[in-house]
Amino acid sequence: MSFVKENKIVMIRLPPYSPELNPIEQYWKNNKNYLATKLYFDKKGLVGEVKKTLRKDILVPDISDY
């Protein structure tokens, strides 16, 4: 806590349930929407596509406004 005070960091408390304010929730939402548009024939194909989506920079939310 002393680091916070020394650097004059302002802590902002989020409401208990606010997924729209949590960047990781937006990231998973983007990944789910992307994966929903693909066609999978087996579990191996789905797992492969999930691994690819986790590497796509375009699915990372813009958090500059947070």
C-alpha cells in the first residue's frame, strides 16, 4: 500500500458485478464471437481454432479508455 501512496495512485473500486469494465471479459467475449462463426468437425479442430484465436491481436480489446 505504501507504493500506492508514494506514487499518488488513485484506486478506483468497481461495482461488484461489472463485466463491461473488466478487459478480460471483453477479451473472452471477442473470442467467443469469433469462434461462433467457424465450423468444426471434431474436438481437435475446435481446440486448434481456440489456440489460434488466443494468438490473434485483433481480438484483444482496446483498453485505453479504462
